Amino acid sequence: MPGTVFRSSIAGLVAAFIAAAHAVLAALLAAVLAAISALPALAQTAAPTSSGSAPQAVLALAADKARGRVAFDDCAGCHRRDASGRTTGPIPRLSGQHASVIVKQVLDIRSGQRINPAMRPHVEEVALGAQALADIASYLQSLPMAGRLGQGPGNQLARGQALFEKDCVACHGARGEGRAEGAIPMVAAQHYPYLLRELGLIRDGGRGNSNPAMAALLKPYGEADLQAVADHLSRLPPPGH
């Protein structure tokens, strides 16, 4: 009888030991699996970003407008040699635009944050390095606003001015001059078709890199409102003129 009790106790101890060992092994296995699954995220977090991927890094480079003029030759086919853009269609005037705006928009298109499939192949890093981008942006900012300007029908200018003064002046300025320090674009003396297209994309969420506050402001705008604002902006004189 005592032997039977002793054997039963030993068996119980062995079973308890085995159960505890299984629990420890299961915990260790779970920890190993968690560590393995975290490796891609850790690697992504630790991966260095390209110095050319930040607008501040590009703008910090010593820009050369003469080099920028030469480099811009590759863009002149669409944007024209004087960077005046096209009076019809989606190609904006770039002359006189803040360098910070040029750099930010190019990098946003490159990263896919701004949706512009037609432009993206032309701004990939292999085609347009950081120094070339800094040079081109500096050159464009220095250009006078020459060339024809595409304007709207001119039948809702008072409405367009009122909407602009109510909703847009706080960021874009009373003269539509924008702000270099915030990469806020100058919108004065821009082509009406381009402005109308971009306002619609921002309102409808199709631009990608829109300021959420601006998208919210434009949400209640109807087509007539967008047309009126775009027409008003297209008729504003270039700042400083």
C-alpha cells in the first residue's frame, strides 16, 4: 500500500513537472515568434531616409540659378521656356512661384502623396536629383511672370472675390501671394483652367496632398463657386506688380 501511494505521488510530480515545462516552452516559443514578426517593422523603423526626401534638406542646398536654367530645359516642353505654363489644360505657371512650393510639390509627387501620374516619371530621383531640384526651384522663383494668362469668363468676379476673402486670405494672403515659409503657393496670376481643376481635386479628395483645412473649406462649394474663385485668382496681378 505505501509503495502504491509513493508511486502515485511520483507520477503526480512528474506530470506537474511536464505540464510546467510545456508552459515554459510555450511561453518561450510565443516570445520568439513575436520577436521574429517584429523584425520587419524594426528594420523599417531603423532604415535611414534619403536626405533628398525632405524639402528642408533640398532647400538647404546652395542653389545655382544658372544651373537651374539649364536643368529646366527638360521641363520646357510642357511648362514652356519662360515657365508660363499653358493657358488651357492642367499645366500651371511656375514662374515666380516660391522655391519651397516647387520643392514640396515635386517631392510629394515623387512619393505618391500628391496624385499626378503624368508628372511622376519626370520627377523620380534618378531623373531629378536633390541638387538639380534646388537649382530649378531657385531659378523658377527668380523668373518674372511673362506670357499669356488663361482667364475665366469674368461673370462672377464679385462672388469669387468674396469667397476668396472669406475662406482663403488667411493662408494665401490678400493678394494671393502665398507664403514661402509654409510652402503655401502663390495663387495670383495663375491659369484659370489649372486653378479650377486643382480646386475641384482638393474639394473632392483627388489631389492627395491637400491641406485638410482647405479641403473642409471647399467641401460645400458648388461648381459655380469654384469657377468664381478660380476666375478671381486668375485676374489678380502678380504680387509686386
